[in-house]
Amino acid sequence: MKVQMGKHELEMNSDYLTELRSSNDILDDTEALKERLKEDGYLLIRNFHDRKKVLKARYDILEKLQQMGRLDPHAPLEEGVIGPEEKGAAFMGFAEKLKKEIPDVVELSESDRVMRFFDRLLGGECLTYDFKWPRAVARGGNTGAHYDNVYMGRGTRNLYTVWTPLGDVPLELGPLVVCLGSQHFEDVKNTYGKMDVDRDNVEGGWLTDDPYEIVEKFGGKWATTSFNAGDAIIFGMFFLHGSLNNMTNRYRLSMDTRYQLKSEPVDERWFGSGAKGHYAWGKGRVKTITEARKEWGI
């Protein structure tokens, strides 16, 4: 099957794109999960969330999209068919605000099931960022290759992202795609990976929107899969990822959330209703990623 990432076409099961592997076979073995996360750079866990709760969270967002006039009024709401304007939407914000608008989305991210998993994986009491990143991606939408550290790198390095599809997401709907081995790209980690978008004000924050360039210049291989409601993928701050293009007439709904040990430093931009989030990024003189990469020599 052929898929799109930005302007580039990729073939599944080729030299550039392969299938993610599940870690459900070792789900009850904490040490094996830690080793798998270190080795692969990610954990794909099927049925990580309660499917019913995921579908409730999905319905929250679809209702919100309907109120915004973003859905096709002639299609059933639960199908999430994109309206004539074909606009995407981001609902990202602090939990205090989101609980009033899309409460089931917040509850899903902070459930006992999720928090106890991270307590076990990280070996202590964990917390999750107050800020949540739910999204509705329209036709043609995708995200380029990036490390999360450039957006939230002021606290512990032992911070983990959970990408949760809010519904079933086949390949044509544009799921997450990751670059295997990118946690070991030392030249990239020590240059681009140390960037802070608020401090350095680099446009976009993506390293590139060309998946072929990553493989040919730095190594690794891209990987993705079809996701079902309830599935999730977990990875650290130095793991290149993006998404495939949504090639359908339906919204791809998903959410990014972050988790770490409570005892370790936090990035204060993402905690508390009065926190500032990205406060300088995009203001004043913006440097292009091309300029920045020339300075870094990558």
C-alpha cells in the first residue's frame, strides 16, 4: 500500500517504511517493557485505554466540531465527515479549561489505568502535564519529522509522550509515523534536539518534512500501523516522529499527552491554568529551519 507523508509517497513494507511491532506480549513484564522502550524507542500497546472511554472522548470532540460548523451536516456525526470548508481544528489547552469543553478527553488522559501504568514503567509516582493536545486533522493534513524535546525540554529528559488515536485510524486516515533508530542520531540530538522553540524562535519546529532525507542522511527507517480505538504508542523526547497525510474525507482525531516522575523537574510552561505555554515562538525575527540546520552543520 502507498501512503503520503507531506509531498512524498511511501510504500509500506519497503526500505523506507515498515510495520510497528506490538509490545502486548510483554505487557506484564516491567523490565522487558523498559528494555523494549530502550531498544526500539517506543512501545505500541494495543488496548492501552478502555475502548469505551476512547469512543466517549471521540464523541466529545465530534460534538465540538459540529458546534463549530466543521462537520458535514448531511453525514452521521459519529463518522466525523469533514464539512465543506475542510478546515482542521486543535483543541489543545489546559485541563481546567478542557474539562468544561471536552471532559471525557481529559478523563481518558488522566485515568487510573494510564497513571498506574506509568508508575510501574518509571518506578515511582508519576504525573501528567496539565496541558493536553487533542487534534482534528482534516484532509491532506500531516506533521513533519520532529523531536518533542524542542517544544517541552525545560524539565526532565525522562518525559514520555503518549499518542492516542481517538477512534479507529487506518493508514489512509493519517496515523502517527516514527523513525526507528532516531533515538541514537547523536548529531541530530546534539544540535536540533537541543533547540528550544521559545528561546531560538525557529519556524515550525520540524527538522524536515522529507522522510527520505532522514533515512538517507541519518539512517533508520520509518514505521507505522493501523490503529484501533484503545491503542496507544509511547515514546521519549528524542524520537523522531510525525504523521502520514489524512487522505480521506473524515477527520483524524487524536491526542498527545505527556507523563513523567513526580519527583523530577517539570517544564513550567505546561502546568497550571496560569502557565504561559509557548510565549515567544513565532514572535519577532523567526529563523527558518534551513538557516538553523546550516548553522548546526546537519
